[in-house]
Amino acid sequence: MPIYSAYPMGPVVAVVVMVLLVLFMRWAFGTGYGRGKRPPAAADGLLVRVATLSRQESALALRAVLSDAGIRSTIRTPLPGRADVLVFPEDADRARALAASFPAAD
């Protein structure tokens, strides 16, 4: 077998290996676009909104009231002039009751 007849096989094998490597990497490290994703459930430990207030100061005051009642909370400001108070799902009912009696609740 002459050496010049085997030469074209080297680049062909290299291209095939590269294509297979690219396909594998795309499969292994892809974003999963098109795959069905389950929506998060409350049991996943996600926080729930108990109040939306128009001022950051009011949200901080409500958070202090919740803290005095032993309820852990945080504040999210999705838009200017809006503040959401978030708590864990197991404390949501008590927090909503306290938020309803809070005088600055908008």
C-alpha cells in the first residue's frame, strides 16, 4: 500500500472526531432548551409574598413587626416605589395576619 493513498484518511478522521466531540459537548453542557421543566412548588423552600408596600420604610417597619413575632422575612424591591415582604411558606399565614393589622399596609 503506497503511503500517498492513506494520506486523505487522516484529515477525514480528524474532522469526524471533531464533529463527534462538538456534538457530545453540546449534549453534555447544553442549556437544556426545549426540555420540560417542572414549576417550583412551595415545598421547595421558596419564599412567598405576604405584603406589597409602596415605601421601603414601611416594608422595613413590617419586617420589624414580623421579627418581633419570631417570623423570618426579607424584602424584595422589584420596581421603584414597590417593596414586597417575603417569608417562608410555613410562616405565611401568621405573617399575613400580622400584615393585615399593620397600619402602613397598602
